[in-house]
Amino acid sequence: MYAPGKVMIAGGAIPPTDTAEVIDINAASPAWRFTASMNHPRRHVTGTVLPDGKVLITGGTSGTGFNDETHAVFSAELWDPATEKWTELSSMTILRVYHSVGLLMPDARVLVGGGGEGASGTDEPNIEMFSPPYLFNPDGSLAARPAITQAPDSLAYGASFQVSSPDAAGIAAVVLMRNGAVTHTFNSSELRVPLQFSSSGGNSLQVRAPAVPDLATPGPYMLFILNAQGVPSVAHMVHLG
């Protein structure tokens, strides 16, 4: 769920498909529709929602078998909900197919690891770290990141709370990212929740927590702030509810 009530699915099937579909369950009559297709067909693919709302796709196979390692797809792809188009990114060094995972980390990178199928597949007891484009300037140098210097460790539904940051004046978004729980290329708790906020002057933001559990289930979240260039902070861990 890359935005409240909005879901994107991609890949799957035998033979693997490159198609992707989206649905907005907030609509009066929700219905799946196709968006742009990925650059590669993939089965056993992992999708990871990022703090800026884009979706990172990693791993999978384009082969026709259940877990065809000979046709593993190494390059990552990034889906932009604003354009509904895909951008092909750098490649992993190790194949990631069945039982692989992709998990957003508090530093806004993505942990990609695992893979294997027991007797008939190659077990991969290792990980790689992917740094999304938002961590870099156009010239490839590391982007300056906004910082959270103080924020509460727990949030009540509907409550207003303060986030301290020396970069408060330039913040364009504040989001909660549900801590992931991913296995078999599926993250059952993936959720991105944009929060209402205002600058209260100086180095402070006044932020409003989600109103009800229907919008964000209780539990642990990563709180990110993003600047106008879409660069995220390192997360502050919070418990909602």
C-alpha cells in the first residue's frame, strides 16, 4: 500500500509477466486497472514501498519454471505513482528468487537478501543493501539529508506532536512507514501513511498522528521527514496506538 487505500501489484504467474496493476479502494467503485509494465517479466518478485511513495522492485525470475534460477533478473526497478512509469536501476550481484526478501531499513536503504528452495534451489544466506536514488544528488554525490533531533517514542491516535529538526523550514513531507514483516517475497504489513504537518517556527514541526486505526493499524512505525528534493531523514522509531 503505497498511499492510504492505494495498492500496486506487479509480476507473478507462470510464465512470469511484466504487468502491473493498481487499485484505489477509496473510490466509490474500486476496480483494478493496468499501469505501465515493468522492463522485465518477473516471478517471485519483491516490492518495497519507499518513504517518498515510490515502489522498489527487486529480484525474481523471468523463466517459465517455478523457481528458474537460470533466468534470474538482477536489475532493480522503481515505480513512480506520479507518472505510473518504471525506471530500471542498478543490478544486484546475487540472484534473489523464491524465499527472498526486500525490507525498508531505518536509514532509508533497502535490505535485499535470502533466496533458495531447499533441495532444488541455491540457498543464499546473505544480504545486499540497496541505496535508492533519493540518497544521491544528480551528479552521484551523496545528498544532504534532513535530520530528526527529537520526536516522541509513542503516538496516540489523532494527537498533535512535535518533531524537532534543524531542517524544519525545508521539510515537504512527514510520513509513517509500518515496520516490515516480509517472507516469500510478500510483505504483509507494508504501509505508508503521510501525515499532516505545519512548521511552528524555528526548528520545529507540528505533526498530527493518524486519526483512527482504520488509517494505520497499531504497532511500530518508522517516522521519516523528507525535504523538497525528496531526500529522507534517518527514521525515528515510534509506536502508534
